[in-house]
Amino acid sequence: MVKEDVQRRNSTLRSIGEFLLKKHIAFFDGSKELKVPHHERSATELGIHESTVARAVSNKYIACRKGCSQ
């Protein structure tokens, strides 16, 4: 059971990360400022619960050329 839980968590984090990258490609290529979507919008587009998104991204950071962003 633990292995499946870890795999599910990794899959959720990957999905959220890919979603954010696609939605904010202009930020990562340096042409726009970052505008983070609300958890509700992200959850709706990903087909998961808002609280799942909130827990998954809590205390997580992304490092890129522009620095580190939460």
C-alpha cells in the first residue's frame, strides 16, 4: 500500500508541475511575470480536488533562472 501511495503522490506532483509549466511558459522563458492560478482553477483543469492541489504544493518550490518561487 505504501508504494502505491508514493507513486500516486509523485504522479499528482508531476501533473501539477506540468500544468503550471504549460500555463506559465511565458514566465519561464523570461517574457512575463508569474501569475499563479488559484488552487480551484488548477484542480478543475486537472480533474482533482482543490484540497489535493493545496496539500501537494504546500511548502514546495521551483528553482529556475529567475530564482526560486513558491
